[in-house]
Amino acid sequence: MDPLSTVRVDSWTWAVRLFKTRSLATAACRAGHVRVNGDRAKAAQSVKVGDEVRVRSAGFDTIVVVTRIVAKRVGAAVAVECYTDLTPPPPPREEVALLPIRDRGTGRPTKRERRELEELRGH
């Protein structure tokens, strides 16, 4: 077996720039934010070519399939060649309703104005 046919999941996710530091990758594995082939991955779990790796960050999943094993951190151009990105596009941003702006120095809003503000905010 080739010595680089498998590598630790925390090391690989850091090497292909899915995490900024190796310790962040290890912490994400410990917290259950990294899955390999659908199962929660411990930091020392091995990944090989063809494995699907899911990384949960900022409320969204990044889904990649391993195409090349690297143990050391590589440049961004090389990192993109090490996986196939299957991440779905982000949902369209909803238009945020503009909040009415009160003139400075007009004092506290009245009860009626507070109710109108709460209605606009959806409370």
C-alpha cells in the first residue's frame, strides 16, 4: 500500500484549505462538524480517494469528494485539484425590509410607533 493512500481527516481538510489552521480542523472534528461518508469523523480518521467529506461551517455544509491525497498544506490552485466540490449553491438572499429611521432628537417612540415597528419586524 502506498504510504500516502490515506491521511488523517483533520490534516487533509487543513491541507486543502477548508480550515485556516490544523487546530481549527481538529476542533471541528471533535465538535462533530466534519463527516466522512455520512458518519461523524474523529480527527484521526483516515480519508482516501473517493471519500465524501462534509464540513459544517457558518450554518452551511461544504461537500467535497477527495480526488487526491495531500498531507502538507498546498497552495490554493493545487488545493482545488485535490477535491471535487459538490456544495449546492447558497439559497438566494431575502430582501431585508428597510426599517424606518427616526430623526435624531425626536425622543422615544410612542406606543403606536412601537407597535408599527414590531409589526414591520415580524414580531
